[in-house]
Amino acid sequence: MKRFSFSILLPVLVLAAGVTSCKKDKSDPDPLESMTASVSVSASPSPMAPYTYFSFQTGAEVAGSEANTDSWDFALRFTTFLVNGGVSGPGMGGAQLLDGVFDELTEAPESGYRVDAAGDLAIQDGTWYDYNPVTHSFAPKAGKIFVFRTGKGQYAKMEILSVEPTDDSGTVVTPPTLPTKFRYNVRFVFQPDGSRNF
């Protein structure tokens, strides 16, 4: 009978351990880094006031001339959100508002995304903030997480950190001065690979 050599078995065990380790890494990815951005939007609720468009992929505002493309993910005017889907844009966008802790949401939901319809927007006004009519300021409600399917069909999560009333130059104003702009300070995580993992 031939004797089995441990020196032959050792490399096989090392290789098997390495394969197992690689599989674990792929199924349990590291969390993505969060980013912050400031978005300056019109403080007028008038339907004639322009929207400001934003892209999670670039982390920046998008020119209004791109409104009929899939290059933007949400648009804002006063407190009104649009998503790039349904009646508001040609993209694959949708959104839902969840209750929870931003850092603890590690995967976007598979379903439940709403798109904009006539008279029924995906993100309902008044659901995510408290408005102070004396100071003309917003206080985002704690524990509200916006989850977006982007214009290109990718996923992002966002929370609003604060909303500041400003003038056209971006200087914060206080009563009795009325704001012409609102500066939304947001934190977000964008998943570029098309998966729902954050």
C-alpha cells in the first residue's frame, strides 16, 4: 500500500482555503463610501419656477437642457421632488421613502419604487420635513431615507441633512428677509455597478 504524503495535501488545502475566501469576499462586499453635496433650488413654489436637476453618478447638478435625457436622477423646486421616470422624464427612475437609519440600509429594496404620474408624484410633498413659516426654514424629519432607482436604472440612497434659506448668491438669510433659494445639504451613496448593494 502506498503512503499518502502530507506535503502533497498541504498545497491542496491552501488552494481550497483561498477559493473559499474569494467567494466570501464577493458575496459580502465592502460598504460604499457616502458622499455629500449641496443643491441650490428655487424657493418659489410657482409652477413657472425652474427645477434644479441632480445626478448621483456625478454628484453634481445637471443643466436644465438635459431634462429630456436619462442624465439626471431627481429634480427639486421649493419642496417638490421629481424623479426621472413616468411623466417627469424619459429615464428608468423611481423612488421610495423609507423609515430607518441611513448607515444601516445596506441594500436597496427590489420593488416598491414609484414613478411620477400626473397629480401623483413618487415623493409626496410634506412627508419628509417640518416647515417653519416664521423662519422660512425646513427641518428634515429624522430617520427618513430616500431610495432612488436612477435615470439609468442604478440605485442610490440619500438623506437630507439640512435645508437653508439663502439669497441668490448663496448667503443664508433670516426673517424678515425672504429667501430666493433653498440650499439642500444631502448625503448619499451611489451604486455604479447596477446592483442594489450599498
